[in-house]
Amino acid sequence: MYVPAYVYVGLAHACAYLKYPAFICLMTFVSICSYYTATLLIACQTSTQSTYSEVAQDIMGKKFALYIVRPFQFLLFFCLLPVFIVLGAEGMQEIDGLRVGNNLLPQKMWSIVVSK
């Protein structure tokens, strides 16, 4: 069975699957968790710390920051994030093509929009 690329755009797919009431509850929960963890990170950070790995080093120790936090940051920023940008741009281009039958913006422009 063929599944169009725009179906896999994360939030749109989750909203269609969960329907609006459950999706609103999910987004509220995610927002509360994000706010809470950001508040904890701000409370943990002092003026001498400027990166996540420095905060983790002060809280959990040098080995945790060196072997867990830094590889995770590398994996996220240099491996996963470009994949998400490309997939999001492809999905947005598919949605753009559905609206009028032809694409108003090329995929390179959608990559810029998704990355911002």
C-alpha cells in the first residue's frame, strides 16, 4: 500500500491519529514537561556553566558528561537533525503540491523553512 510522504510529518500525523481532544491533551502534557525540564536546567545552571555538558558534569560527574551527554549531543545535532530537516522538507513539498497541483516552493526552500 502506498503511503504519501506528507503522512509522516510528525505533528500532523499525530493529530490525525489521535483526533483533536487527545492531541490537545498530549500537547499540553509535552508543553508542561518541557517547561518543567527547562526550569530545572535553568535552576541547575550557574554563571560558571555555559553548556549542557558542564551542567551534567557538575550534577552527575565528569564521566557522565563525557560518555553520555556529549555523544548524545553529537548524535542529535549532526546526525538526526539533518534527517528530520530533509524529511520535513519532503513532507511540506508534498503538501504544497497537493494544494494547487504544482509546487510553489522548491524543496531547498522548504528545507530552509523547516530548519528555522
